[in-house]
Amino acid sequence: MAECGGAGMTRVHINGEIFRWACERSRINPFELRARFPHLEKWESGEALPTLKQLEKFARAVRAPIGYLFLPSPPEEPNPLPDFRTIAGTPIARPSPDLLETIYTCQERQGWYREYAELFGESRLEYAASVKVGDPVEGVALEIRRVVGFEIEERRRLSTWTEALRLFVARVDKAGVMVMTSGVVGNDPHRGLDPGEFRGFAIADDYAPLIFINGADTKAAQMFTLAHELAHIWLGITALSDSSAAAMPNHNIEGWCNRVAAETLVPLREFEKELKIAESIHEEVERLARQFKVSTLVILRRMMDVGALGREDFEREWRAEMDRLTTMRRGSGGNFYLTAAARVSRRFARAVVESALEGRTLYRDAFHMLGIKKHETFCRLSSALGYV
């Protein structure tokens, strides 16, 4: 309900519980919100009423649809994906607005691509949902490497493991899985995604499987995330999950996916052959990371798997390595248009561009799907993808 205030301002009655829900949902520091909205406590108590303009500004700040604020009570907002994340074995209750928006965007893109794939008669992906939890980890990992084309011998010819990560993403995308990597919501640099909330997720489908990787996470962690989410695609199980190489999930699906991920990146038998007794753990970790062209985090995990590191030693070394990787200076963003393609997956970007150029998709819809606003940007992106 609304009423007119002074100078023609429209003030609105909002349930105070809605304000408290919106603030908690936003995960923004309460002191920051109260500094931006000095009358927030009075709005919550009903002592004062916000103007419609103030309410619109508040909705933008807390990233909530303004319609939600007019509801009589806080809405139920279930996670659209099965959620396997836990903290100390306890399920995480509520996803952030940033995570929810990212999931919704990915679901929309996946729906578009599935229609595109069916329109052009693409075949069902035989590996999708081809295994079950409990299948031998070694065999599943071997099949993933074969289908994707991510064999160790080829990796060893690369200069660095970061090159191997780029190859891994490209090969997975080429094999039929859309791999979307971004550290922000859409293209908004002010809305960074929190790796502490999630590292990635998989949306299973036998025509248009999708993996999202949180680009705000370290490059080292992203490699394991991709391998873990691939295991979900092979299972045919959609999930928002704990894909850290350090995690020892209680959930049997997550534990199995972590083991498959580790085996995909570094086969245990080959690792045991290469592992040497060394005075310096750090030197051995670096040597093996170069040998297998994977991140040092994956090597630490494998050292624990074979008993070369106890659990306590592993956790200590893991924390130290994560601190080192997190504080390393990030490189430049590289070519903007190639980065834009990586955010939506090269496979998806090429399909949307091609569809728009051939007149099957409106440019307006293509811009929306690709997260761009200008025709010039579309043209340059098309050129970067090989369309002149």
C-alpha cells in the first residue's frame, strides 16, 4: 500500500521483516547498509516509511527484485540446483543473490543451446550419464581423459600447467560441454563472485551439459573444479558442490567425484612411479606439478592419497600454498573478446553468433545471451571467433 508524502513524494508501507530478510539475503555488511540508508532501522520498525525512489535504490543495493519487497512476508527462494555444499558437514542454507543470478543465467543459456542442438540434429552425447557412483574410479577417469583428449603425454609438452588449464577448458568445450568461466555476475565488475561460497557447478544434460567455473578463484583451484564437475556430467547429476581438492566430503557422490577428478588429472599409478623422497616438500611439489602439468594443489592432494603426507601435514601445506597462490599478482585480462567468449563458453558464443548472423536469432536476443550491449562489440566478438 502507498500513500502520498510531502512535496508529492509517494511513501510505501513495507513489512519490516522484509527489510531484515533483504539485508540478510544480500550478505552485505549491516553497518555499510545502515550508512547508505540512515532510516533503515526506522523502516524496519515501521516508525518511518520509505519513498518509492528510496525503495528502488534499496532494492538495487541489496540485489533483490523490487516486487519481493511488497510481499506480505519473506519469500521462499529455493536453490534451483541440488546443493551438495557443506561447512563442517552442515548444509549451507541460503545461496547469495549473486550465485542465484549466475545460476539463472546459465540455465537460460543452456535452454537456448539445447534447442539449437536439437534444431540442427546434433547427437546425444554418449558419455552423459554413462556411469554411476561406485564405478571404478580409474576406469572412469581414463574414459574422461580419452573423450576430452587430455592425456598426460600431450600435457608434458606444454610449457606450464596454466597452459594445460587452457587446453583442458578448450578440449572439454570441444567435446560438447559448455564451460563458462567468470568471476563476476554478468559483466558487472562491482559484483564479484565469492569463491568461499562456491567454486563451480554442473548442470547435466545429454545434449547441452554445462559447467560453470568461478573465475574469481585461483587458477590452481579452477583446474580441479573443472575435473570435479566433469565427473558430475559423466554421472548425469546436476549439482552445486564442494569441488576443492582439499575437501573430504561426507556425501558419497561428492567423495567419488573428487576421487575421479584427482585420478583424471594425475593417475595414481603414474604418480607413485614419479614420486621421490625429497628433503624439501615444496621442491618435490613443484617438480611434480611441472611433470604432470597440473597445479601444486592437485599434487598436494595426490601426496596425501598415497600416504606421503598425513592429513594434518596436508592441511598445513594446503593452507600455505593457497595463501601463496592467492597473494600472487594476477595477470592482465588478455584479449577482451576472447575473455568474453570464455565467460559464456566458446561453443555457446559461436552458436549464438552464427544464429544471429544467419537471421535465426534477433540481434537483441543475441546481445542478451552473450552479455553485451553494442553492435560493435558483437562484430568484434564475431571476428575473434572466426566470423568475418
